[in-house]
Amino acid sequence: MGQFTFIVRLGTTRITPTALVEKGRNHVTMLTGNAAFPTPTPTTAALTTACDALDAANQAYDFNRGKTEKETRDVAFAVLMDLIRELAGYVQAHCNNEKDLILSTGFDVRRIATPLGELPPPSNVRALVTPYPGRLEVRWAGVPGRRLYSLYMTDKDPQDPASWKLLTQTSKNRYTVENLTSNTVYTFRLQTIATAGVSPMSDIASAKAA
């Protein structure tokens, strides 16, 4: 006998600024009054503020097409994207592997048919400093049979469960993290997603961005 594992799908691949605003506002609508997720992280207020900022910046860029307007739009885009990734991590952690609960937040799902059992987490997790300001590289040993890795990050106390946010889901054994704050310590951990199930969290690795 087996079971299904339901994984939050970000749905942000090649997404445009306009579509990201619509996506963010949909999450706010779906979470408002959602009894299954009474205290979402980030808050609906924070998501609304970020949506408004990107909407305004996107309209300003469409009107003027200037370098300054583009930079403002790109920053606002990155802020909202980070919040949606953080929200995906919150939903994944609180959905109790229930598909309908994930869908109730506005996210779609990946469904993986899994036998009962548990995978080991990735090992040899390393956070490496690069010569480039605000950039770190995270590497880890591969897990045979994996489909994806979920990479989490915090720049706060790693012992605080609420400080972690989902950074990305990738099938590769490394990931370059950009647009970090220089002279700030970042900590990373991972889970493995594969046909055998979802692993516990890996050991952590930390590094200070140049």
C-alpha cells in the first residue's frame, strides 16, 4: 500500500510582473478568513503592500520605460516573489499533507505517489562564499531517486522555526543565492522530495555574504 504526498507548487516560472501581482492578490483573497491558515506568514497585509508596490512600479515603468523605473520595478518584483516563496513554505508546513488545504490558499499542487517510508535528507550541506557581493552558493550531496530538493533559508536565529522561508525547489545539487545583504550571515537547510517520500530536514550550513 502507498500514500500520496502533496507538494506546494509555486507557479512562478517565467511569470511576468503583472501576473505576479494578480497571483499575490489571489493568495490574499484565498487566505482572508481561511480557518485552516489563521495566521499566515507573511501576513495578508504584507502581501497586499508588496502587491501594491509592484503594481505601481510596473505601471510607472510601462509609462516611462526609464532605467530608474525598471530598477524600482525589479526590486518590487523580487520582494513580492520572496514573500510568495515564504508563504509557500508556511502552507507546506501547515497543510497536513491535505491537497484541498493547499488549494484553498491559491497555490496549486504536485502530487507524488509514494510508498510508505521516509528518505534521508541531503548530506554534506555547504554554504560557500563567492567573490561577488550579496551572493552565496549552496551545495549538497545528491540523494538517489530524488525528484526535487526544497531549499530553505533564514538570516535570523536558525533555532526559531518561524524564521525559515522556502527559497526554491530544484532538482540540482547546488543553488546560487543572489541579492543578499552584504556582511549578513545566512543559514540553509534542505528536504528531499522523491518517490519514497519527503525527508526530514538536513543539517544546516551558514555563511556570511560578501
